Amino acid sequence: MIDLNIVLILSLFLFDLVEKQTRSFKDISVCVHVQHKHHKDFCNTIPEMAEMRNKQVILKDYVSGFPKESDMNIVDSTITLKLPQGSNDVVLLKNLYLSCDPYMRIRMTKDTTAELGALTPGFPLTGFGVSKVVESGHPDYKKDDLVWGITNWEEYSLVPTTGMYKIEHNDVPLSYYIGILGMLGLTAYVGFFELGSPKKGENVYVSAASSAVGQLVGQFAKLHGCYVVGSAGTKEKVDLLKNKFGYDEAFNYKEEPDLNAALKRYFPEGIDIYFENVGGKTLDAVLLNMKLHGRIPVSGMISQYNLTQPEGVTNLAQIIYKRIRFEGFVISDYFHLYTKFLEFVLPLIREGKIVYVEDIAEGLENGPAALIGLYSGRNVGKQVQPIKGVLVKKYRFVDGVLVNSFLEMERGPIKALTDEGSENPLVYPVGPIIQTITSSDDDANMLECLSWLDDQQPCSVFLNNNILINVQTNVWPVLYVQHKHHKDFSDTIPEMAEVRNKQVILKDYVSGFPKESDLNIVDSTITLKLPQGSNDVVLLKNLYLSCDPYMRLLMTKDTTAGLGALTPGSPLTGFGVSKVVESGHPDYKKDDSVWSLTKWEEYSLVPTTGIFKIEHNDVPLSYYTGILGMPGMTAYAGFFELGSPKKGENVYVSAASGAVGQLVGQFAKLHGCYVVGSAGTKEKVDLLKNKFGYDEAFNYKEEPDLNATLKRYFPEGIDIYFENVGGKTLDAVLLNMRVHGRIPVSGMISQYNLTQPEGVTNLAQIIYKRIRIEGFVISDYFHLYTKFLEFVLPLIREGKVVYVEDIAEGLENGPAALIGLYSGRNVGKQVVAVAHE
């Protein structure tokens, strides 16, 4: 793992345009090796005139594994300092500073999947730089203008003006324009503010926090009023984070054998925003520590770039449980914000409210060492490569420089300025004085669950059979505890006639694939009378019970689902359709039909929180466990609210014949999309094409290479993937997503029965393709239920949407029906009919 940041700079188009043009003009006196179709080869049009030396850093060959300095050559080429005739949109530049950036490693691989294109062996490296205009063919750029943009790793470059920015503010170091005032600063700004959507008081974690981007994210977050923790790979960098950049806390990740435990120590309440620079094991640990509705802007995954096989991330299901938004970005999509960014950051620099550390290597000949050092964490701060002899001239006329810092803190820059033989003035590090303020928290031993309960409003939490339900947030079950402020109504039932109450009981916690024998059918008894004083509970007779994949998660003792585990010896809990026997709430009357969370038993006493009265009886009641209930709402919210579909887009649905999948496909077709689904049997594939109207469908069990299969069905890529499966399916999908694709995550059923989930290795695609992955829990969208019914009921009545159910008769057949769901035995929505009314 390397403690540095990556920023993926330009879109595929811009990289292609810039790189191919710069190749054509790299050495005017030499023939062109690669010619771009839109740009004339000027080799033969250059007049005979004096040539200049042009030192270059050349990529020798494609790189596999960790790059080495020997993968690059320093060569002396020549260039004529005159624009080719007719060059209207190009400029001849003298390069002053070159930026060493992590993304450059990706482009050294021949078969890169980054979609940015690979560099070509035998040609100079390409990256961001600060340059001075020697001659211009464009009216916006004049001789001696200072600019920043894409250039070549050489002393002089002929480049197109596309993506070039004129430097208007000269009261800051020029090198800042490849750092805090350039692409990297804008990356920190956009990632934190635009994608992170921070709120004052939130908890922020930054990996590779001392890097070019990380040092800025932390300072932006502190200025915004957040609590900020960063990680880095050396003591020197950790000290920098706390004493110079103002991080609240910082740690050396190399000294933490259990990163999950370390994050719990620094974030006992969880992380709201994680600024992702590293990937791999760091991301895996962070996912376990994210808070509900957390955001993860993905700037880079530098720990993965030198691996032949990236590390698999196994905790992605947390995205669902915690409703996490996980979004990659490429900064070229946000260059329109550059003026706004400068208005924000320049005053902060001038007023000393923000600082920036650079690690400057002197001379192009030291470029390979500086770049390679980036990947092993040798740099401290932003790694910059100045071209020898182009430091600001006035600097060398001073007698000495006083630096308000420690030598130990600024060793790299000070050494670069004071090396023997340098013409630079002496540098005197003279400070600073630092005062450390410590505090203690005497409430650390307070039980979190009890603190949470005490913070709730009166009467906002109801305890029924040891399941707490928060009335305000609709989160269930939160905890399995008894608390002094919350009464258990089961003790208040008066003695009177009892009736049989058949139940499906969880025998014990489940490990691996569940079996029918993990569940018991028992005959209990219940008194069909509400407890006295029960104002917000109802007694229900259950008619239909819903078999849903998430129920498997609740059978695990140490579940990380954030939903809480079921209790062995108690009935299963899930959604169902019921009839009111008696009500303590004025909104619900005897004989009303409702759907809600209930228990797997004939009769249940439940709170009214989250109960929906059934007003439309011209459709089968069982539909309220499916198309008109939670699965229908899941399909609707996931596709329309998170998927944000556009007519003509390409949609892929996994587990497409299930309760949710069959609806997503039909909604997408009605919206004018091209839709492909996958299922596990021929019968289900036929159902997808012949009943649900999918354009194409395939049996994933018959496809040995899912990546190739998806390329076959989606040669132009996937715009929306409705995620129900996870694991290897998600890995293949990521390789086939289009730029700005969306992945609403409803479930990951392939992972629920595994003791160790499959690792997903292609997550870097999220950055390259700017993909947004977002998990959701449908209770967050119940406020849309009326709107949803207005949408779907006419479609059902007009026959424009169909729904297939797989109904098991009798509660005694419930275990077989539920277990069959996990092996794919069901065809359509799996329902258990308990009683018919």
C-alpha cells in the first residue's frame, strides 16, 4: 500500500488529442513515428535553421509490476525553436516544472484498462507541467506567457492549446500551478465539495493524506468545520499532517496491523466522508466503518497500480446496508469550475489559512528517480520536477532564505535548494513554535446503544419481542436489548382464551449456506386481545409472508449488515400482508388489510410504525408482498431515483427473473431503454424474453467468460447496471460500464452464504469511467409510495406490466420456500400463503 494520491486527469478524448499531437511535434527535425489523422505532419515543412538541444525522458518499454528508473532513458534530442508554418492552434513551450502524478503509472502498461490510452515506448512521458510560451500560433497565447497544461517530459515541447490554462496570478510560486492551483488542487476541491457534499461537524478520513491532493482535502475539511483524520506511511508524514496541515489526528498505516480496529479507534461513531486515494485493503477496512449515507469520492487507488492482480475488496455489501454513495471522477469533467476554485483558494493561500508542501527534484535528469519515488512513498508533499536553470531568477540574488519550519519537516525541499554546487542562496530553517493541546473524554465507556436510546425523543422507540424500532427513522431492527425507558408489552396481555399460533423459529445462527433444518415449525399460543394501554400497536392475522434475500443476513450472529441479527428461538421477521384483528391506533380498524414488517407466524403483535393500509383491492393481495410492496418500490426507486435513466440507454439486470429484477426490466423497456437480463435456468431466460419483454437474456451458468458475454450483448457498454448479485458478476460488469455509468445496488445475493465474500478486483474502473455506485435501503424511499402507486397501478390494470409469483401454500412450507430462494429454485416472487381471506 502506498500513501499517495492519484488523479486521473483528462477524458479519453483529450488525452488522445493531446498525446498524439505532441508525438507528431515532439522533434521537428526528426520524422514522425505516429501521425494523428487530424493533424498534418510538419516534418518536411521546417526551414533549415539552428537547432537546440532538447533533453527528454523516454519510456523504454511497457512496464509490468513495480516501475524502475531503468524503465526510462534520458536522451538528448534536438528541436528547432520555430513553429511549423500554418500551426494555428499549437504553441512552442519551454517547460519549467513537470508534475509527477500517480496516474502516470497506469499509462506505462500496454494493455491498460484505464481507457486513457497507453504511452508509446520510445517517446517522452506525458503529464502536466508549467511552461513559458516561446512562440504561439493561437491569438490567446503570446510569447513569454506562462501557462499550465499537458506537456511532454522534455525541455521544449510543441503542443496543442487544447486544455491549456494561462497563468494570471504571479504572486504565488509558479510550481503551485501543477499542485494546489492546478489539476491536483481542483481534484481536492471537487472531490470533497462536489462529490463529498460535506456538512459541518462530519467525520472525514483521508488516505495518502500527505500527498499532493490529500494535504489539501484535510485542510479544506478543517476549514469547513469537520473532524479530520489522515493516514500516511512514515512518522515524518504523520507529524506533517498534525503539525502543519492541521489534521485532528493522523496515524502511520504501516504500524497498524488491524486497520479496521485503527479506524474504529479514531472514528468510534463512524466515517461520513472517505476521500479514497488508496484502494485495496484500506477500502475494505473503511467500508466496515462508514456511517449511514456516507460518501466515498474516489480520486485514486494507488496501492493497486503496480499489482499484476489487484487485491479483491470483500466488504462491498456494506454499500447497501449503509446506503453509501461510491463515486469515481476524472477532473476534466470539472474544469468549468476552475475560475470558481481559484476564487476560493487564492485568498486562503494569501492569508496563510492554507499551506502547501512540495518535494522538488532539481533537473530533468532527476525526473525518473522522482517519479519512481512517488510509488514507494519517498516524497513528502507534492512531487515536482523543475527543469534545471528555470527557477525564478530573482531568487538567486538574495543572500539567504529564512524558512518558518523545521529541517526535519522540510528536509526534501531544503536539500534540493542547498545541494553542493547549487547556485541557490543559503536556507535557514528557523521554526516554528508549536503548542499541543490535549483533551480527554470521560464518556468513552458509555454504552453506545444506551446513549442512543437516551438521545431519542419520548415515545419514539418501541420494543416488541426485543426488537427496537425507531419511529422517526424507520430503521429496523436496531438493537436487541431491553432498556429501562421502553416497556415490553408482552407482559401486559391479560389472562383470557388463547388460540394456536404456528411459528417458524430460527434454531440457531447460521454459517454458510442455510438449510431447512436451521428452522423449526412450532405451535405456540397467543391471546387475541391487545395489551391494555397499547395505543400504537396492532394485532394482525398474517395472510402472506414475503421470502426475501436480505433475510439470510439476519441469520448470522456477527452480521455486519447493520440491520441486527435475529435471535435463535424467536420467529423470523419479514414483510407480509395481514388483516387487522384489533388496533390501538385510530388509523387502523378491525378487518383492515395492511402490509408491513411482521413475524413468520399466524398472528403477530406489531407497532404501527411502517404499516401501510391497502386501499386498492382490485389486484391480488399477495401483490403487496411484491410488485405493490417493498420489491416494487425497490425496483422503482433504484431504477428511477438512483439510476437516472435516459431514453435509449443500455441497461443490464442480474437476477432478472426475481421479485425486483422482473420489474426493473419492464420499467426500463417502458422508458425506452435497451435491456438485457441474466438468470440461472432456461425456463427463467425464456420468461425474461417472452413475458417480461427483455430485448435479450442469457443463462449466466452457461457463460464461462462473463466479461466476453457482456461485450457481446453490450458492444458499446452498459449505462445502468441494476445490481442484485455482486462478486464475479460485478467484477465483469465494471469492465463493461460506459463513462458516467450508474450502478444502483439493491443486493448481492451471491455473497450472502459465503463465509468469505469474493473479492472484487476491478474497482479502479470506477475512476476511469466516472461510475457512481450507490447502495440503498427502501425504507429511505417510503415517502414516494403514493407516487409509486400512481405510476404502477395503471400499468398493472392496463396489462402493460406483468408480475410472476411463486406461492408456497401453508406456513409449514415456509422454510423450504425461503431456502429455495438462495439456490434459485423459485420462478418469480417467492411468497408463503399463511391463510386465505
